[in-house]
Amino acid sequence: MSDDLKNNDSAPTSPFEVAESDKVSADSDFTEMASAAGLRIESPDGSDPFELDDQAALGPVRTEGDDLTVMLLLSPHPAATIVRKAGAEAREVEGVEAVLFSEDLGKDLNRLMPWRPDDPILAEDEVLYCGQPIAIIVGKTTAACREARDKIEVDYHNAPGILSIDHAMAMQSFHGPPREVTRGDSNAVFAKSTPDTVFEGTFAISGQLPGVRPPGVRINFRPGERAINVEVRTESPARVRAAVAAAFKLPESEVTIVALPLENSGTVSEMEAALIAVLAATAAMRCRWSVRLRLDAKETALLLGRRHAANASFKIAHDAKGRILAADLRIALDAGYTVSDSETVLDRAILHSDSAYFIPDFTVKGQLCKTSSVTSANLPAEGVAQGTWVMEEIVSRLAIRLRIPVEKIREANFYRDKAGQNSTHYGQPVNSGAINRVWTQARRRSGYDERSKAIAKWNRKNASFKRGIGLVPMKVGIGDPRSERNEGTAQVQIMNDGSIRVHPGVVDVFDGLNTQIQHDVAVSFGIPIGQISVFTGNPETTPHMTARLGVDTTGLVLKAVADACKTIQERLRTVALQMLAARGNMEIELEAIRFGGGHVGIGEVSAGRSLTFTELIDGAFRRRVNLTQIGFFRAPNLWWDREVGAGWPFSGYAYGAAVVEVQIDAFTGEIDVMRVDLVHEGSPAPDQADRDEAQFMRAFAQGQGWLLSEPNRASDDPDSFLTTGDEGIPGLSDAPIQIEIDRLRPMGELSAVPGAPCSEAPVVLAMAVREAIRDAISAFSGRKSVNIDISIPASPPEILMTLRDVSRQISEMEKARRYEAEANAVPNTRAPQT
Amino acid sequence: MQSWFTFELNGAECRVDGVATNKTLAQFLADRGTWPEGPCFAPTDSWAGGDLVLLATIDAVGRPKYRAVDATLLFLPMMAGQDIWTWEAFCLMDPGHTVVRAMRAASLECGPRAEARLGLLLVEGYYRQDLRWMGQLREQLDGIVTRTANWRAIERVARQIFAKAERMRHEAEQIAQASGVGKLIQQGRLDVFDDIFSRHLVAYYPEDDEDLSYVDESKRRFYRPKTLVELLQLKNQYPDAEVIAGGTGMGQTAGKSEWETLISTEDVEELRVIRKEPNHWEIGAAVTLTSVGETVGRDVGPLGKLLSRFASRAVRNRATLGGNLAIAATYGQIAPLLIALDARVHLTSLEGERDAPMAMFFDRGGKSILRPGEVIRSISVPRFTESILEKRGSQSRLCDAYMVTLRRSLCEPLMTGAFAVELAADGTVKKAWIAYSGVSDRPLRARKAEKELVGRKWNEKAIMQVLPSVNQEIKIEDDRGNDDYRRQLVITLFQKFYFQHPKVADDVAVELGAASEFAHPEQPFFDALALGDKSVL
């Protein structure tokens, strides 16, 4: 057969040539091509195709020449009309296989997801955001692709675009209707209040670009196979699979995803990975060969979503003691050009906008803004942080306004253990005891009161350096408001030698989950940890993988593992019963059989009352007992109705508190984070302290980076995304000098407590850093009631500007006071003369 | 010319044939599939910490050292004849190594790349003889930049490892003193750790090869001469050739830029030495910043302080003082301090030698006065001992430098200010230096303000009086952003200098912040007197 192929001159001998001919027929049907690909058997040099398969079986061939390279042409403008696209010259470049524009794909195939008509893969007539892909270039080498990319001509007719939330609000450019959650009637309270008990303001949270490593995609497309194989790095492989399948109208069962572990959590999240995968897959399908797409640092920065920037405006009514009686909050989030995950992020922001406080009459309105920027991403604690921070900011400003210590105001507003005062604005009950516990624990363990005094004393002696301390509580809902996401799967396989292999249904992000699973499985079967191997999630064994984001992924997966272990244990118990009975132990209760110390049974091995684990597995294998089980867990009774604004969206809450002490250098605005005390509820297991601690630290570090140093880039300037020296991800040198962690056992019934909700929640606690900065700046101002507007990120330039602003306010206040004093003094002095 | 070379990769000879001169070691290893994640994914951006390898080398005083270096900034031909290890191979080679065991035992929970980075920095620190105090810990590990690090566990592990190293060295020293081989420990030629890598290091001598002259497939050349004369001849022969030192600057564009001819200064004997003369330090242009910090930095406090925050440990292990000056980056953070230290730079070419004060070395438009065919030979930094000061008619000298960055390490500085004053016995200023970089196209001196300061008493009033001149002279003339901020820094950095050095008599900086309350920088990792530290491995 191979001879036939070789001798047949008229038949195309290389897939590259096929691609050439396909390129001409721009509107050829892709689905046909995809299925037709199954019939073609070709290899690059026309040799025996089966040789290629043999080689493939040995492992992927990974040399430069083998895969085709895919490169993208990205739009340099945030908004523009495309007047002309010309790729003829680029297609002539030697080594270039294809140059594809949206027209080459056809209207029908140029959709990331069929149900999202406003989400094209390649820009059509209009550019929707800066960095939008315009063309796909496929070539044999990177150099050829680059040359072709330079030769593509695109004429843009620039449009202004919508670049900020304010602009979007003014233009009424929104995604979907506004969302609202209301309790009581805040307007009635405002109507009754006097002006000095009503307080209004605005607060903006910037949406930073997470520090990312350039993602890559490899599409293994073997001529002769119908299925497509995608090697990708993503939080949510199921989503990528759905997108790739939808893009090619393939059944999902034909798309194989190889989910590579993610080094940093919060790198490539869901929609971006889907987009990149679909772009690469398009190239692979068109050229019928394996391709590789690797974005460089700048492209990565342009294409990957940033955090949701938020603008909040608020109006509150309070009493003289600082209790908030009513609040009206409006939160606008920058969703980017399309919604992707933003609806849930908005939900989370609304659901967390009470922070840990009971507000009797409460209205929150949320709106998603449509802007000319890349779609905003779902990153750890996305939405949760924005919502909580808005409320914490309000409380903090209220304290300055009333000149009451901020911790007193916080305490006065906590949820209380009284009917009607212990449930959120959407109706889910809150454990007020848990809030009080973490709060008092944090205050006591950190020595908050003594340290505040010591700091005040220190500040009096130091003119150019000031220290500040901040204390914030935290209440974070466990779970994703999309109730379908609150499920976990895991596959547990027991091998014939008694070793166990686990494939959890999530991508490995090196957050310690694997160690935790290893430990849990070892305990439940009573065998050494070394016998358990945990691999990164495999979408083939556990296809419905839980997305890595959402506050309770770890908990769900651990429960799923426990479920699988329990099922297998039950099967093994029966086997053990039979085997022990065969040894003469007739009166054993099934439930009495225990797993422990490498043995299974009810007592001494020597007495024949127990079996070794290996023995048991061998017996089970001989008795044809299924030793592979997929465990499943779903968080029960969750629902959230976005339209009505009510529900029971969370399995429960994770509670925590943090105390942070910082020091500000007034010469440069540099901030030192001196000490951090974290109090947080961890997983119920006492021996998970290290793992929990690792998760606390990782999450807190992310929050600190967001608030302190990671730069906020302009969404209309591609050059501002260059990742060079202005990188702001905190390093070890920026870490808090002293860190104390207090891990609490969750309150309440253990079975009802979710696993370990600490992988995302502590992001929120970084607000304490901001509070401490505010405290330090207020020390510079002599604790006067001035407006301290700290921007996010609070980088040294911003801090210095804030200090300048504060001193300006003070001098104006002084001036006003002097003027007033003079004005008062004037009549007295002049009186005798007139 | 040769079209191939070899180097030791993970203990085995690795032959390179015709590979492009601008290819980085990281790229080469990635293509070989040597990185943990295979070749499909790019090496890490050097600004994000890079991908490190362990390089055996000889330091400025001839001791063998392991250095963690960033493979994304190393051109492959630089590796000719060198000896490098990757973290993966290190773990396979010696799974029982202290560092490997300590890292496995701790819940660091980082991915393979971050683990490799941390592991190699810890290995370097483990074999470092001068890593003794808590204050040095962040300096050693400042290359760890990740948004998801368990900072606390990292510090704990590092402390354990370095304490163990100290203890073993201490014990070996006590035994060695008895047997009279104490000197060998100082020279790094006695195995005190008793592990494979320690033995490997103790026996390490650089290959005494001929000069390297390598040509790749596209006829691009890479030269690594052994003597200064050869270097200058090559430079003459190829006027367009690029001189490359540590490569940490050019490495950032590796793969994107191409150079016809590269001439490395790495092996040039004359450029690799640091000499302590009675009146000054003579620092060879090709000495790495780590070596400068370990020798001159100990003596000249501000230089040590500044270098400890230069980029990151892995970059300092390759970057050279000459290279840093030669590229004349507008934000170059060392130049202002060298100006304040009254340093001179010595240039050499086939025509002869010349030297210039540091401030005169930089020219308009981000250039230097280096002529074609000329290279920096050395930088001389005066030593201000009492007798030398006396000769200059002063009693004391105050000097410091401040670098402002958005994050502490691995960051291009926004601005650097360096200041010095020489004071007579009565507290009047005899001479002053006020220098900034990151404000214009070259480092600037506020000469008018310096003159105004002379003759005044060193006090706050004097500072306030010269500040308007400083403000007038130092203008923000580039477009690197944050203009307002930098304009303010021009003033406040100088003020900070006064506040930190208000005393006339001695140059002991006042601690302005309260960091030491929390950090305990002077606390040793291992205290021989405090017996029985249980946390030690």
C-alpha cells in the first residue's frame, strides 16, 4: 500500500500540499474536512503511514520540524473597523502553510461557542478589543510565520472604543440587565435620616493582569484518526473540550484533552484557554497536521483576561456609634467585550457585598459593563474580593468620618446571634459566633490592642516613617453560585499489588491537594502513604472535571475521593468477611471490619482475625470484585436565582480575620509589610496544618500583590503590556517579614463542614494591608478627619501622591480654620472703631 | 574556528553542533526535553525568576563555588567547557541530599519550575561559606517571584538548611584546626559536607582549554579569548562585534536579536580579578556582581547594600560591573553610587589606556565614551580609610545610595540616588557628591548644589538651602513615566540621606524604619554557643 502511495505521482504525497489546495477554496466546509480527515492516510514524506503510528506509540515526536507552528496577528487597536485585509503576499512566504482570516473560516465556524454569537474567533469587520486575533498564520518555522505576519496588511479605521467603566456607564454599554438584591427599604431609612448621618462616596478597584506564563497549545492531529487531541493548560478542561467540539461540530466524545498541570494558580483560566485551543485547532484542521501555538509574553498579556475592575458608589445611613442602618450599593464591573464568566463574578460580588456585617435595610445593584477590552477573567476569589472590599472600604471611611476606632465600628456591625440579624441580604443564615470567634482570636493572638498603642508611641517619635495596623474580618461563601459547578469527581483504582492510583477530577495546580488526597486515601485504607500515587486530573477518566476556580474545589474533590474509597471499602469488606470466614472466623459483623496498619479485619493477624491488605486485594481480584471506582460528590441543596436575587448559593461560609502591620517610608512611599497574623478556619483534619498553611499563604500573597504592587495596564495601549522591568508580582523580598498563622477547626457539625475552603478565601484578607496603610497615612495626618484615597495598587508613587494629597487637605483645613478664626476675630477688634 | 563545542551537562559531556550563537541555554534544554514540562512550553521570562541551572565556577579569590544562574539569559556558546546541573538531575543524582530532603519534607506546594528555582538557590546557599545571618536570607532567595508562594515555609526550610550547613562547617573547622588543614576549608578545597556535590565542587578546576572561537550554522561567530590583547585584537578585527560579559542584558533579547560576532570577556584573565590596593579597590570589568559584593561590598557598605538588591541572585551571579556600565542604561543603579564613591573607570584599547572619573564616562543619548575597539578594563573604587581621609583633609565620609523600585527584587529601578559628603573635624562639608540615575539619558550630578554645600555645616539647614539647586539641576528628561513621583524623589532621596546620616563623626547609618524589630537580621542561622538546636535537620 505504501508503494502505491509513493508511485502515484498525481496523488498528493504530503499533507502540506493538500493544505495548499485547500487554502484556495476559502469556503470549503470544515465539518466535511474534519470527517474526511479520517479517510486520508498520509505522512510528511510519503512513507508508510503505519511507521508513523509506531513512532507515535513510542511517545510524541517533539522536534522543531515536526509540528507546524501557529502564530497570531493581533489587533493593536481596542476598537476599529477593518477596512481591508490582505494576505496574498504573506501566503507567498516560503514555509508558510496557511494564512487564515475570518472570511476563510466562514461566518458559521468563526464562533467560539455557537450559543455566543457575539464572540468571534477572528475579528470580522470590527475589532472588539486590543489584542483580538485577526489572522492565523501557520508555517513550518517560527521565522517563516513571523515574516508572513509582517507581510499581512490590515487597514484599520480607528474608533474611540469604550475604555473604562465610567465611559461604559455614560454610554449605557452593558451586558444584560442590572442585577439586584434587596432587603428592607433603604430609601425609607435615608428619607428619615439627617444629612450628618448619611454618607456617600465612590470606590474603584483596578483590574490587574495576573502575572502569567505564556500558555501554549499543542494539537496532535494524526492523519488517519478522526479524533482530535489537544494538549492545553487550563483550569477547566471540560470547557476547552466543549469549545473545540463546538468549533468543529464534532461530538465532544471525539475530542481528547490532555490537561497539563498549571504552575501558578490563576494563570490561564477558562475562556482564554478555549480561545487559544480553538485557534490552534482551526490551524490543525486546515493544514491537517499537528500544530503548536505558543504565545510570547506580550501576546499573552494582551489575550489573557484581567481581573474585573470595579467601580462602586454607595450611600449609607448610620447612627452616632457607627452602626450602619441602611445601605445602597451600586457595583459596576468591567466584563470586557463579552461576558464569559462575568455573570457569576457579578453574582459573587453582590453576594459578598455585606462582608461580615448585618445591615437591616440593604440594596445592592450590580451591572456588567461592556468595554473594548479583552474579556475579564475568573481568577481566585474573583468577585468575592471586589464585593467584600467595597463594604470594608465603606466601614473604614465611616470610621475616619466619625473619628471612632475602626475596629469598634466593625464590631458594632457584625452579624448578631438574634433572629432577623443573622442572615444575609439574600437570606442565607450566617454563623455569627464564628465571626466573633475569629475576630477575638485575631485581636488576642496578634496583640492588636497593645501593638496599636506601641505603634502610636513609635509614630510620635518618627516623623518620616509611620507604622499602621489593620484588622479585617472575612466571611466568604463556600461554593460557586452556579450550582452545577459544585460537584466533584475522582477515580480511585486499586492495583493488584495493593498500591492505589488516584485521578482527582481537577487539574493539578500544585496547591497541595494531591498530598492531601494521598493522605486521606492512606488513612481510609490503613496503608502507608507511599503506596498511594496521585496524578494530575485526567479528563479521560473523569470527564466532568471541576473547574479549578470557585471557592470549594478542594473540598468537593476530597469528598469525591472519600466517596470512591467508601464504595470500594464496602466491596472489600464483603471479600474480607468471606476470606476470614474461610479461615474459621465465622461470627464477624460486616461493619466491624476495620482497615488499619496495613491490615483488614477485626484483630490479630496471627490469630487469623485479620488479613494483610495485599492478601485482601489479591483475594478480591480472584473473586472478580471491581477495584476501580469513580467517586462523586455534589454539594447538596444549593440554588441561586439571579433574576429574583434570592437563594441558598453556598454550602456554608469560611470565616477568618487578619491583622497586618505596615510601615511607610515618607521619603519614597515604599511600604514594608512588617507582620501578618492570619486567623482562618482550615480543613477539619488536624494533620493538614501544613497544607492549609501553604494555601493561606498563597492566597494571601495574591491579594497582597493585587493591592500593593501589580501594575494596572492601559487597555488601549498594547505596549503597556510589555512584561519587562515593571513587573509587580511580589517576590520573596516583598513578603511580610513576620507571618503568624492560626488555623481554627471549623465550627459546627463536621459532616456538614466542607473540606478546606482556604485556597481562595484569604485573598480577601489582604484588605488588612490596605487598612494598615490607611492607618499609617492617617498617622501622618495626625489622625485628622481627612479623606484618604489610596489607589489600587498602592505602589510607592501612589502612596507618595496620597501623602501629598493628605498634607494638602490638612493645610487647607488649617487655612480654613485660621480664616474662620480671623473672621470671628474681626468684629471684636474692629468693633470699637466703627 | 570550530563549529562545535562541548560542556558538562549533569555530569555527562554534551556536544553542541552548529547551534545558533544567540540561542539560550534554556531554549537548548527545552528542545532537548530536559525541563520538567517538556519542550512544548517556553522557558520562563527572566523577570518572573527565570529557569535556573547550577553552574560550577571559580570566584574572584579563586575558591570553587556553585552558582545558580538563569538559563534564559545564558547564550549557549558561553557554556563551552562549563559544568552545569539542572535541578532534576541534582535530585536524581543525590536524592538524600540535605536540600532535597528538606524540600520534600516541607509543604512548599509549588510547581516543578518554582521548585527547581528554589532548590538551586538553596543548594547555592548551602555551599556558600558566607551565608550566616538571617539578614542574608532574602538576598539569597530574592529570585523567588511568584504570586503563589508559601513564603513562610520557604523561609523555614531555608533557615534549616543553612543552619545545618553552618553547623557542619563549624564542626569541620574545629577538627581541621586540630589537624592543621583549616586553610583548606577557607579555600573551599576540603569536603565538609560529605556528599556527592560537595566532593564534586572541592575537586572542581575550570577546564584549561584554548580560546573558544565558535561559528554556528549561519556563520555567526562567538569568541571567548583568554587574554586582554586577544580580546582587543578581535575587537579591532570585527569593529561591529558586540562585546558580551555576563549576558544578562543581551540575554533578554536572545532569540529575537542576532549578532554577527560576539566576543565574550568571561575568560579574560586580566578582567577577572579584584585587587585590594592600599588606597583603592581595583575591580576587573568581568568580575560578577556577586563577587564584587562578597569582597568590595563588605568593605564599602553602601555598595554591598545596593548590590544585594540588584535584580536577583541568579542575575548577580552572572552580571558584571563592566557590563553594567558599558550598556550605559539610563536607569543603571550602580553608576550614581560609583560617582559618589569617587570611582574611576579605566579603559583600554590597542592604542593605549585612559581613565575617566565615573561621571564623565557617560555621554548624552544613553551612550558612553567608549570608542570602537575600546573596552572597560577595570573600575577603581577609593578606600576611605582614616589615613586616606586625613590626606584629603577630611575627618569622616558619609555615603549612601537609595534605589526605588516597584517591587524589591528583579525590577528595573524607577530611580536611584547616591550621595556622599566628606566632612572636616569641625563638621563642615569639604566635598559633596549628589548623583542620580533614571532621570535623564545618563546619570547626572547636581554640581551646583554640591558646590553650595561645601563650607557649610552638615545639618538640616544646609540641606534645605541646597535643595532648590538640586531641584533646578536635576530635571526629569526621559519618558519613563511617573514624572511627578521622580521629581519628588530627587528631593526626598537627598533628604533621606541626611536623615540616615545626621552624625558627623562616624558613618553608621541610623535605622530609619523598624524592620529589625521584626526581621532580626543579625541573628545567625546556627549559633555554636546555643547548643542542641532541635530544628536542625
